[in-house]
Amino acid sequence: MGIYLNPGNEGFKSALRSKIYVDKTGMIEYINSVLDTEQRYICISRPRRFGKSIAAEMLVSYYDRSCDSEEMFRGLRISEYSDYREHLNQYDVIHIDMNAFLHKRDRRTRREISVEDAVFLLEETVIGELRNEFPDSVGKEDIDLPDVLARINYDTKRKFIIIIDEWDTIFREDRFDLKAQEEYVTLLRGLFKDAPSKKFIKLAYLTGILPIKKYGKESALNNFDEFTMTNPGNLAEYVGFTESEVDNLCEQYGVDFSEAKRWYDGYSFRQTQHIYSPNSVVKALLKKEFDNYWTSTETYESLKSYIAMDFDGLKTAVVQMLGGNCWSIDISTFENDMVSFQNKDDVLTVLIHLGYLAYKQDTEEVYIPNEEVRSAFVSAIKKCSWNQVIQAINKSEALLQATWQGDSEAVARGIDRVHESSTSILNYNNENSLSCVISLAYYNAINEYTLVREFPTGKGFADVVFLPRKFSDKPAMIVELKWEKSAQGAIEQIKNKNYVQALEEYKGNLILVGINYDKASKKHQCCIEKWNIR
């Protein structure tokens, strides 16, 4: 047993000892199915605090031949599969945390070593442990890790599982050191792509935030199967916590599930529709408080630096998404690094991988996933000095009060102000832009309501429905928008198409709100009616 070669199972033991552990060992069954196949090269990219390191420790504990992990995995999901024992603690594992190597200090200067030195130190350290384990195959002068592994395999027929956690740290933290990056990629190619590596690799498992760096249209390691935040494939349920897992945890800890959903749900994939941020859920449950725990992972300064980039349409996209809308995106031009931005789509794509945005594969759209991330955007926008947007958000409480009071003139004036302040950002020329303005104008409504856009009614779709949250005493609201028509006509549409009937499970006060924009006068009209559903 060593530090990097066959490090044992203590890392995963700490996860199992934690107050909250969600069983994700089912992922091992997929990994077992690709061992020693052409699909044995796997790269998992997720945001920070989405369980990458725990999953890596789990694999180390399961495969490492130097320890006995049967007791640890007994009763967990993987133990139910037929091939569970076949692979349990059967292989030589090399486990590397690139983040740790990159932040080691020089013994003489006490300063962090360079990236080039970190790559050299990685090889030297791992070769040292291999020399102790395989003294007949590794000489004192050996300095090339791929060559050493190839020789050990030739002499002993032993194959290796190599797990590199935070493999992309160099590309994120030393983004402009291209020479060091190329040297690092050369090492990775030797380990995972060159012909000799096919004989000594049982499994290659990389984790990081970014997908593998592209050079032109190809990735640096194009033999890897990638599972990303834009397409996690059949590993989608392992990206974070699923809805059923969070529901069970909320029941166990006596916490309101609907609030957990509002704060931390929102990542959605073809295979799994509701994925929650695991770190945030755990903290909220243990602290019994829903809050923005994003600050402990990525700083507001990081988000600010991206949304402040001067690409045409980027600011409009952010405001539209802040208003609850989706934004079309082309993710194909992103080069999987943090410097080669050519347009707003590249910026939005990196925000997907950082977890600040979620991606709809079927419609190729991005959106802000939940309240936690939305609050991070607001904080970043304040630092970007987007004064018009912040003013609209700050005045949204007064607009809500005016709506509850039935003051249609005050509501119209309030929406006028939001419109005027956002004309430099939004192309205000249709009902979609009107919908965005309305969303900004009612920004604070999220504290009292669940907002449903395009609410299905059986005879059409209501533009926006505000459904009171479980503990709210506020009235439900149906908002219908018109462009160059009339506010009263919007109210009539709500009645004629019987939108109210769609709220069949709701009982209590209801407010109908019709809003029209007159292009000639550049003013909004508002009509409000109060109902009661018994």
C-alpha cells in the first residue's frame, strides 16, 4: 500500500461515516462493464462540489487489491450485481489528485512549484512507489512513467487502473502556460493513448470541471468517452442527487422538500430530469437552513468576470435568463478551456460546466437552474454595475404590493420604469421581450410563489401563473400579456379560455392581471380583477 499506488480505502470510509451519505455505488456496475474494453477510457466533468472526488475514492476502494473492502460495500447498491465480487479488490490502482501536485511547495524557496515541475514531480513520485512494489522491473534511472508501466506489464502481465482527480486543474489555474499544458498533455497521451498503454491500462478514469481540451475539432485525448454537464449520457443520475433521493432526505431530516426543490433543483438531462446540487443539499439539511452555499465553491468574482465580457448579446442573454427565460445556444464552438472565447455562446458554455447554467439537450437552450444560482447571478450583476437591472429587482416588491392591492395604474407605471431601464439591454419588440420585463418586474415574487410560464389550461396556455408556496398567504395570480391590443382583452382571454379552471387544486383568493404594451405611446396598460375560488 502506498500514497498513490494502491492507497487503500480510507478515503471512501470517511464518506460512509458522514452524517449524510447517498448511495451512488450503482455507477460501479457501468465501470465494471467497460474494464479492458475500448470504452475503458472515461472522463467525468462536473462542477465543484458535485461529488467527483467521492466517486473517485469509491472506485479506489472498490478496485484496490491492497485492501479488503467487502464490509464497506455490503448492503450498498453495487453488491446486488452479479459481477460484484469478480472485480472487488482485484487490481493495482494509481490514484492522483492533480490539484495537490500543482500546489506543492518547493522545499528550498517555500513557494509553489511550477506546472512543469509539478508534472515532473508526479512522474518521479509515482515511479518511486512502483519501484518499491516492482523492484525487478523499475530501475533507479527510470523517469518516464508510461515506459515504466509498460515494462511492468511486460514483466508481470499486471494491468493498472489509473484514476486522476481534478485532471484539468492545469488548464483552469495556469490557463496561459501553453508550454506546460502541452507537456502535461504529452504525459497523458503516453499514459492513455500511445500504443504501449493499451497493454497496461485496465481502466482510465479522469475527473474535472472542463471536458477534454480541444485542438481544432479534436480533443487532446479523443479515445475517451466523456460524460459532461451538456451530455452525461447513461451516468446522468450520478451527476448529483436525484429528486427521489432528496425527497427521502428531506423526510428524514424534517425539512420542506418544496423549498429544497426551489433552491437546489434545476439541472436536467434526457435520462434524468431533476438533478440537485449535492453539496448544497447536504449543507442545507445539516444546518436546517436554505441559503446560497455557492460562495464556498466558486466566487462571485469568477462569475462576474465571465458575464462582464464584451460579447454582443451576452448581457441580453443573462437578463433574459434572470427573468426566468431560456436562451438558445451553440455549444459546439467551445474549445474546452477558459481563454479561447470567441463569442457569447462560448462564455455561456463554460458557465454550464461551472454549474452556473443548466442545459436542455433537446432544445439546445440554457437557463439559470435554481434560486441558489440565481442569487449568485444577482450578486455578480451588482458587482458588474448593471444598475438598470438592479433597480428593477429592488422595485419588484413595490410592484407586488401594488398588484395585491389592485392598483392597476401603479402596476403599469412600475412596468414602464422596468421597460425604460432595460431598453439598452433588450430588443423590446415582441411578447417574448415583454415577458422578460414582466419577470424582472416581479423578480421578488419567487419568495412567495412558484412561477409557471406557459401554464397549460386545456384551451391554451396562460402566459404566467403565480402559485402561492406552501406557507404563503398570498393570492394566486394569472398574468396574461398582450402586444398592441388591450389589457382588458387580456383579462377577457383568461375568462373566455377558462384559465381559472386549470387551477383546480387551488382554493382561495385569485388575481387576474392583464398587461398590454402600446408601441405608439411606448406605455403599458394594466387591468386587474380579484376573484375567489371556493
